[in-house]
Amino acid sequence: MVKMSSDVCLSLKNLKKDFKAKQALKGITLTLEEGSVLGLVGPNGAGKTTMIKLIMGLLRPTAGSIKIFGKDRNEMTRAELSQIGYVADEPGLYEFMTVRQIIAFNSGFYPKWNRERCGDLLSRLKLPPDEKIKHLSRGMKAQLSLVLALSSMPRLLILDEPLEGLDPLRRIEFLNLIIEDFAGREGKSVLISSHYLEELERIADKIAFLNEGLLVKAASADKLKADEKTIRVVFQKEPPGELFKMPGIKDIRREGKLAFLITVENNFNEIYEACSRFPHYVLDIYHRNLEDLFRDYSGGYKA
């Protein structure tokens, strides 16, 4: 994770997108702070790729606004747009070209293209310069797309499911490259969507959960870790009903006669203290990871 600043790199306000009878996005309001990593999480069809395509200008919004670097996206110049690096879920690379040829082709579009950096990244990822792109695996194409994006020296890096097709070692290398070569640098920001929740949890400063076109929850990773917990308590007698109505309780599951699993999304300290004051035999805390929260916010629970 990197330290977040108070400046906003990307701002979405009431963003909507309709496809004929389907509402893909239903009014998303979300910010990405400069110098931070925002992880986008949600099941297939939640609207993640649609959101990213709207940000990249590949689709037009039905309503709402997109601001990048403080400027309306529709008013950005070509030079300003060149400061956005993009790795699509299906990289649109010219298959008839070699790796070397597509690098030469792309470099002409970016005023700040860094040839030395590009060469270093190719060597690090062991991508063959003279291999035709059509012969590369999906994972190698994703790595090549990252090389192209990073070599353009962007301020904002947008990654849509970039880890698909990568084996575990290549996923680690891919993420390390993002952290070490990009996210760790001053003023650099990342928006990344991924189903690989363990890896995402390792790099994201903030997590946004999408489901059915809605932003269900967005919070800093630190706040999620502090607030989202499960309390297991075995009381000595039936607890008062008011206990389970406290703000911040997301779900309650009874296990046996007097045992309860209480899932908490905020106000953890107050809820824990309330449980502790009532006579009990057992009072344990279970920390919840991103996979647990994914299950909650992908349909098991809706805010």
C-alpha cells in the first residue's frame, strides 16, 4: 500500500450507463485519491468493466460526470489523456506485429515515452522482442500491455482484470512491478479491478464493492480491517433483543441455544463492549478478509 494524499486524481459523480433495457451502472459516486491504489471488487456483471470503459472514453455515460486530474474528461486534451495508462481485460494488441514492432508503434503516441524504462521492463518480464504477438499466451499479452502502459510514464494507471491468465508466480511479479515501478512513486495512482482478492488485498489502499450496477460500499482498507469483524459469543442466558439492534451490526447467526455469530461492519468497539458486559462464557473476535467481504457485498448482504 502507498500513502494517500488529499488531492483527488479521479472523481465519478452519479455515473450511469444504460444498454437498451439494462441499467449497467445506477449512479456511481466514487473518488480515487492521488498517490493511492483503489481496488474494484464485484461479481461478473457488477459493472466494473463498464465503469472502466466509461473512464477511458470507450463508452459514453447515460448520465453523470467523470473528472480526471480535476478536469472534466470530455474537455481533456490529447496530451492530458496520454497521462493515463490502460490495461484492458482483453488487451487489444495488433496480433500480426512483433513485440518490438508494437512498442515502436505505441511510442509515437506518447510524448513522455521512456525507451530505457521499456527495455528494462521487457528484460524483467522476459518478453521476447521478436516474437509475434499472436504467438504469446494471454498472460504474456497482459504483461506486454503493462509494459506499454508503464513506458508511457502515466500519472494514472487503470487495470481491468490484469491478472487473468497469469500463473501464481507471474501474478506476484506483475503486482510487484506495479508496486515497485509505479505505485510507490510520488503522485502516481492506480485503479485495478480483480477477482484475485488475496493479491488485491495486499496492494489496495481503498476498496470499492460493486454489485448489480450499484456501489455497495467504499472504504479504506485500514477502515475495513478495523471495522469489519465477526464476534462469536456464548451467553450465559438469553441476551436482550436491544443488543442485536445496535448500529453497525450487519448479520446475526445463532449457533445452538445461546451461541451467536455477530457480523459487524462498523461501531465494532461499542458492540464488542456491549457483548462483554452481558454475562457470557465465550467472547472471541474473528478478523475478516476481502474474500469474506466479497461474499457479503455480492448478494449475501445489500446495503
